[in-house]
Amino acid sequence: MTGANIAVVELFAVFHDACRVNEAVDPGHGQRGADLAAELRGDLFHLPDADFRLLYDACVGHTDGETDADITIQTCWDADRLDLGRVSMVPDPRKLCTSAAKRPETLRWADGRGTFQVIPAFTSGEWGIDTRD
């Protein structure tokens, strides 16, 4: 809906919180997730340099509360904010970047998805990673 680079958004979903140590305040977790993506690039996934820069910047900046960026980065940040149902929070449309994310039907859909902790299929299917506790 936004015209974002889907490959970048999918990888953001995997890496932006991959190095969290808790679900509360965790300074630097976005940077750690970006650095993990850099370590695994070329082995686990491939992205051209420009696309990887978008992924890296989206991971690093996703907790800053900003809304002004490249449309792919905005879409990544919206995806993260729309997933707040996983920690029993409702997304604030004023903190979303894109008009697509602010739509009431998108907010309802995302809240349901986050609440039920949907995991991207390619993490287990393509990568063989078991994300279950």
C-alpha cells in the first residue's frame, strides 16, 4: 500500500527487535539488531547496498519516535508500531508515518495480528529458525 521495498520490510520484521534483552526499556537494541543483520548479510540473506542501508537505518532508528524518512523506513517503523498489541499496547495514529497505517481497518487488523503474535513464515520456512519458546 505504501510502495515500500517489501524485502526490506520483511527483514526489518526479523531484525529490529532480534537483540532485545527484555520487553521494557532496552536502549541500543535497534543498533544491536542492525549489527546482527550486518553480520548475517550474505550468508542468511542478500540485499543490494542501498536496500541494506534502508534496513540498517530503519532498525537503528525505530525507537526514536520519528516519522520523517524514506517511505520504506516509514513503513518499517509503522510495522513496528502497529505490532504493539504483542505487549498489550494500542498504537497511537499520531505516531504513525503513513496514511495506510493510520487507516482504522489497518489498525484493527494489526492489533489482532500483534495480539496473537503472528511470526513471519519465512523465518521458519526458508531459514529454519524455530521462534517458539
